[in-house]
Amino acid sequence: MATEKEVSGGLGLEWRVTVPEGSSVKMEPEPSWISRTWNRLVELGSKLRSKVSTFGKKVWKIGADSPRKVIHGAKVGAALTLVSLFYYLRPLYNGFGSSAMWAVMTVVVVFEYTVGGCLYKGINRAIATLSAGGLAVGIDWVASKSGENWEPVILSASVFLLASAATFSRFLPTVKARFDYGVTIFILTFSLVAVSGYRVEELINLAVQRIATIAIGIAIALSICILVYPVWSGQELHLLVSRNMEKLADSLEGCVEDYFMKSEITDAKESSATRSEGYKCVLNSKASEDSQANLARWEPAHGRFGFRHPWKQYLKVAAALRNCAYCVEALHGCINSEAKAPECMKKHLRDACMKLSSDSSKVLKELSSSIKLMKRSKSIDALVGEMKNAVHELQNAFASLPNHLTQTTASSPMESTEGKKNSNISIADGVALMEAMPLMTIASLLIEISARIQGVVDAVGTLATLAHFEGIRNEKSSSKVQAEEQEDKALQEV
């Protein structure tokens, strides 16, 4: 039997069900649609607040980690504010009219994060606008003298020929690398001026106004980009190559430590993630290095980077470094493979492998410091000599590995019968050699990495000669040299 009564307030119904034992069970009423809607709104509001908070934290972190990005945004805003005065102020607007909008567009498309990028786009746009505008005005004059019937034919043919030739030129490697943006602007400007000139009577005045406003936009963008907290592409490339050397050195040393000292590392996974995978930055930075080297050629002399600084040599250093990184990647894959060598074999080569990785890492770090400070290293020859000695030690330990395997198998409980001793040892040797293959591969890769590091040493030596790195003065005390190096590091970081 069930009874029904109305709940006070009229919000719902309460049900009581009498069970056979005589007691009753109270059943809660279902929430109304108003309550459900309100709960959903509260839930959506909570999710939205959480997403906004997460986004705000990410934005704050980016700004805190790299204040120059915040400054770049302010610089772009200041440039657009200045160029917009040509619209807001009546005297300036009367002088340029609606063509002032070209100045605003120029600032938007020309202003880049680095000085090299801004100069690259600004100079390309200026040259392309002048050449295309002058050529379009000249062709329009010739077409206008040919009569009304031939004028559209000549203009159309000129647009077809020049646009086709300019577009094809973008496939040339030199044009693609240095003048791709300028060719695009040339096609755009020539087409607009040539096509609009057919319906505009005073084409020269229109071309002059647009060229003038574009020149104003370029001048404002370049002035703010160069004079207000400039970011130089050359310096970014210089520091990128130096940082990549440090990351590769840490990656090499971290890989070997994680393999041979896993039992002594409290958090092997965290160590591997933070150190041994740094080689990926070296492998993935080629596009950035090429772009920065190309933009650095457009920049004037600044700081310690004089006119005609050997930016191409940085790419050769980076290529030699990337050549090492490929071996480190193979080393990392071999270390993380499923096949594992026995601990007794690892102990036999552990000291030699760790010493070679440590000495190789020291060479890379010394080269990184030499590039960062733009000083010739006084200890690089000694470090390279230690690395070569470590290679010989590893080769000797590697050569004695079969004897070690024979001794290990001979002392194993496999020889229960004297008559079967020799056959058991030979079988065990084969099995042990198969188990030692990952370890032998790791040792071989370490020797190959040390050989490729010699290529990095040679490339950095050439860079030091071409860039006129500062030499070490013998009369300076070591403490004074260290103090100057710390001061140089602080200046580079600023």
C-alpha cells in the first residue's frame, strides 16, 4: 500500500512505500527542470573559470619566462599607434588620403620579432614596391600611347609575363632563401598598379602616394624594432648553437649514466627525461638555424658581431653537432631496447664507457663555452687528448671482453662433467656473446661519437679563426680570467 501527500512549497511529491514488515521507505522527489538547469549552469561556470585560470597561468608563465615577447607586443602596438595618426590627424590625412591605410598594412606585415626579420621584410618590400610601381607606370604609359584597342592587350600581356617570370624565379634556391617575400610583393604591387591604372586617370599620383605611405610604414617599423630593445637574429643563432652543444653533452653523459648506474639512481625515469633526451633539440633545430642565419645576414654590425660575420660557419658547426646527435639518438635507442646485457658484462665495460662519455661531454661543454664567450679555449687540446686516451682504454677493455666471457662461462655451474667441459664452454661463449651484443653496440657508438666530436672541434676552430675569437693571454691570472668569463656570461644572458 502507498500513500501520497503534497510536499510543502509545492516543489514536488513525497512517496512512502509500506514494505511487508510494516515499515515504510521514504523516496526522494526528482529535481525540477529549474534545479537541473541551475546545476548545469553552475557546472559550466566552474569549467569556464577553470579554463580561464589555466589559460591565464600559461600566459603569465610565457611572459615571465621570456619578457622580450611582451616587449615585442608593446613595440608592435606602439608602431601601429604612430602610423594610425595619418588617419586621425586631419593635416596628415589631407596629404595622403585613403592611401594612408597602406602604411598601417605595411607595419602589420613588416614588423617581426627580430631585427633581421624586420630588415629582411622591410628592404624586400621597399625594393619590390619601387621596382614594381615604376615598371607598372612605365608600361601603362606605353599602353596608353598605343590606342584604346591595344591598351588592355598590352597591360594583360605584361601582367601575364611578369607574374609568370617572377613566380618561376621563386623556385630558384637563392631567390627562395633571400628574396621570396620581395618577389611576392613585386607581383602584388605590379598587378594592382597595372590593373587599377586602366581606370585611374592620374596613375602617377596614386603610385607616389602608395609608395610614400609604404615608405613611412617601413621607416616606423624599422626605427622601433632597431632602437627599442632590439632582438638580433645573429645573437639568437650564436646562443642557439652554444646551448645545443650543452644539451648534447648532457644528453650523452645522461644516457650512459642511466644505463650503467640505474640501480644507484633514485629516479631513473626523471633523469632520462630531463638529460638523456636533450639530443632531440639538436635534431629539431635545423630549420630555426637556417632561418636565423639567413636573417642575420641582413643585420648591421652589432655588439661583437662585426660586418660580414661568418654566419655560414655557424651552420657548419650545427651540421657537425647534428652529426653527433644522430649517434646519440642511436645510443639512446640501444640503451632503451628490450635486449639487456648481463650485469657482469656491464661491470667489465662500465668504467671505460662512463669515462669516455664524461670526457666527450667535457669537450662539448668547453666548445660551448668558447662559442658563447667568443674566446679561444686554452684547454680544448688537453680535453681532446683525454678523450682519445679514453677511447684507447675502451678499445682495450672491449678487446679483453672475450677473455672475460670465457672466464665467466668456465666458472659457471654448466660444467658438471669433466668430459663435457669444452663443449659446454663453447656453447656458453656463443650465448654470452649474443647477450653482450647490446653492450658491444653501445661501446662502438661511444667510440663513433668521440670521432664525430673531432669534427665539431675542427668546425669551431674554423669559426674562431674567421670570427676572430679573443685569444687567451698568458699574463692574466686564472682568477682574473674566470672573473671576466662570469661577467661575459652575465652580459650574454642580459
